[in-house]
Amino acid sequence: MSPRIVHIAANTFREAVRDRVLYNLIAFALLLSGAAIFVGQISIDIERLVVINLGLTAVSLFGVVIAIFIGIGLVSKEIEKRTLYTVLSRPVRRWEFIVGKFFGLAGTLVVNTFFMAIGVFGALLYVAHKFSKPDALILVALYFIVLEFLIICSLALLFSSFSSPLLSAVFAFSLFVIGSFADDLRGFASLAHGMTRWLATAAAYLVPNFSALNVISAVAHQQPLTSQLILNNTLYALFYTTVALSGAVLIFERRNLK
Amino acid sequence: MMNARKRTTVIAATCLAISMAASVLLLRHIDEIRPKATIEDALYINSPQMVKRASVGFNGLMACIYWTRTVQYFGHRHFDRAHTYNELAPLLEITTTLDPNLIPAYEFGASFLAPKPPGGAGEPARAIHLMEYGIEHNPDNWRLYYDLGFVYYTELKDYRNAAEVFERGSKVPNAHPFMKIMAAQMATHAGDFTTARMLWTATYESSRESNIRQNAVEHLRALRVDEDVTNLQALVTEFGEHTGRLPAGMWELVVAEQLRGTPVDPDGNQYQLSADGQVLVQNPDDFPFITRGTPPGYIPAPPKFHTKS
């Protein structure tokens, strides 16, 4: 990786930390510790399930919100503050700027997820008093969540490269919701006929499939995950991220910044 | 002298505290004047599929929330000695659609749905439907077969189906050995106290969940009382046939039948004999599941749980 990309990524990370993005960890810690303590008193026999389900859902949703709301401003904020011109006046290519921004945001989310993961395991230890072997599957679920973040970061950057922050947020969030229903979309396509079927199938493959990356329920029930799924999801996320990032680079390269 | 900044801080802090206290007090007052049913009985979305869609893939967490809601709903209605549990079955259906592997929802759900009110919703058919759905999605969990057989046995007295379900469950890998015994027992001695005792003992021994174990203890205590009362009542009848009258009291029955002292219930209280020859328990409220030994017109109090038999 070129040192210019590393610098841009490091600055993006630093900026996110300065913007107090990691403060969400406090809300996360309160949410999880509250759930761990109180659910046992108001429900029956699901303390462990709640900690895993709530913990991983919160990791996912907090991360998605951060990815979207920081991602949409990564390019537009630089244009608004006119700092982009300072950066691009140096020997930095436009694509390096986009890729650096992507890695910076992805790094922020990975660090955020790391601390949240410690919280999830801490809460699990509190309710279960010990770890069991299948608890290692939580790491796989966290890994899939990080893959999900990579896709969302790249999409936010893609929209940010040609649209206003508000519209970018709407587009990115809509794709997140539609992507969560990707399996249903495919089911709908199989029921349709003719042109509708073709269009629905195309849409189902065009939108990111987040449902394949969501294994929270399976992990909560200690159901095994195959290495094939891990490999395929990894490759899928990498390819999809590359598609969105390439799109962002293509648009940004041609964007008139004057 | 207090400067302007400090004065503003004090006034704002005072306003904040007073307004917060006032809003809490008002909300408490509003809760008191609102009709209770509108707060507790509302199930805004009845369709399990709709709730599943709305959860945007986070079905597991949503199932936990709905299960907690189910427990709270049942708990409130049970505490109020309610005779209707209209939202219980839909809540369980939504919970298990969201997460078909949520085993506690089946195990406890069936015991909420099946018993007659006020102990439960009095809907054994829906309990059976719930358990069959659970078995369909968790075919390797022998406990679900056990719980289903239990509903057939205790609530419907349908021993044939109970035997069939225990038999099915006994074939599941790692099933508890008593499943086979239960299947055989259902076929031959289904209505016996011994069979009932075996079932509740098995429930007690095979569960780690304290609520289930407590419930089993209460049923075992009730079974002993039912059996004692049945046996004593038979002795009273026998006494009547020999002497042509009822015994004057429990002491006369003890002497006539050469019993080893006055019979006592599991709490050590002596059984009593009414003027019309009925054997009665001294404190029926201590045995929430007894079917015999209660005075005429007795209305049971809310169950009290004991930790040991």
C-alpha cells in the first residue's frame, strides 16, 4: 500500500477519534451491562441469548450508523472545508484519496468493534460465569459484522463521491435495509414471471446481501458455521467492496471540483 | 454576590430538577387513571411474518424481546388470577416464528398455555400446536417430545397420544432413558399415581431451570396429598360399610384401621375428617395443585412455591 494512502487513512482515523466517535462505546457498555443485569430478572432462561443477540445487534447497528454518517461526509466535508484542494495539490492521486478514506473509516470501525467485542465477552462471562467452546463462534459473527461494515463504508463513499450528504445517507441506509431483505427479494424473483422476474433477480444480485452476513441467531444457539461459508462471505464482501470503491473512484476521478 | 453566569446555572439546574420531578409524578398519575387493559393487552402487530420483516434481520434479539414480553404478560395475568389470556398464544407464535430455536419459549410456553385457568390459558390444543412447531424445527431435542407428551397426559388425559409422543422422543439421539419407560407406562398404567409421580420426578431431575423444578416439587407434593386423601377416603367408606356409620373423627379411623398414628400431609399437618365424612387438608392453599381434600366451594389462592419436597 502506498504511504500516501496510509497517511490519509491515519488522518481519517484520527479525525474520527477527535470527532468523539468512540463515545458510542459508553452507550454500548451501558446498554449491555443493563441488559445483562436486568434481563435475568424480567425474563426466563434467555440471559445468555440476550447478551449475545443484543451485544452483536448493537455492534452491528452502532457500526452501520457510524459507517453511514461518517462515510457520507468523508468527501463532501473535505470539499466544504476546502482541505481537499490542499491534499490534491500535493502528489496524491484522487483514487488514493478515496482508498485512504475508506481504510481510515474501516480502521475506525474495526477498533470500535474490538472494544465492543470485549464488552460482549465481558457481559457473557458475567451471565454464564464461564466461557464454553461454542462461544468462539461469536468471533465469526463479529468478523461477518466487520465485513458488513466494509461494504457499507464503500457504499457510503460511493454515494458521497457524487451526492449531497443528506441524499448519500438516505441512499446508504436504504441499501442497508434492502440488503437485509436480499433473500426475500430473491424469493420474490422466483415467484415472478417474464420481465419482472428478470428485473427482480437483477436487483437481488445488485444490492448487497447482508442477510448472508447475519449469523447472530445461529451463533446465539451455538449452531456450527462452515468454513465454506466463512470463505465465501469473505470473498463476497471483498468483491462487493471493490465494486463500490471502484465506482467511487471512477466517479470521483471525473468529478469537476472547481 | 452571585455573578450572572452562576445565577443562570442555579436557576437552570433548579428548573431541570423541578420539571423532571413534576413529569415523573404526572406520569405516575396518568398511569393510575389510564385503563389497565389498554396498557397490557395491546398487541399492535399480530402477524409473526410482519414482525419478522420489521426486525430487519435481527430476529434473535426481537425474539428475546417478545419472549420477555410473553413472560411479563403471563406473569401479570397469572398474578391477577385472570381467566383469559387472549394475547398469550399470539405472543408465543410471534416469538417462535422470529426464532424457531428458542427452546425456553416452547418449554415454558406449553406450560403457560395448557393448564386450565387461572393456572394457565386453558388452551391445550394451541400448546400442542406450539410444541409440534418446536419439534418440527428442533427434531433432535428430546425434551420437546417429553413436554408434548406431558400436555397430552396431564391436560387432555390422552394416554394413547402421550405414549406415541414419548415413543417418538425415545428414538431421538441422546434421549433420556425414561422416555422409553414413559411410553410403556402410558400404555399400561397411565392413570396411576405412580405414573404421575414418575413423570414429575423425571421433570425435576432432568431440568436445571429452577422454575420448572419448583413446579415439579409442587406437583409431587400435591400428588402425595391426592394419593393420601384417596386412600383415607377408601378407609372411611370401608369403615362405613362395616359399622353402618361414619367415623366420629380421624382418631376413630386410626384405631379402627390400625393405622400407625394420625396421617399427616407433606408439611406434617394432620388430615381432618369433616362431619359428612370427607377427608380434608388443613391448609389447602399450601398445595396449589391438589385435586382432592379441599372443602366444598374452595377457591384456591395464588400458588406458593416450596423449594424442597
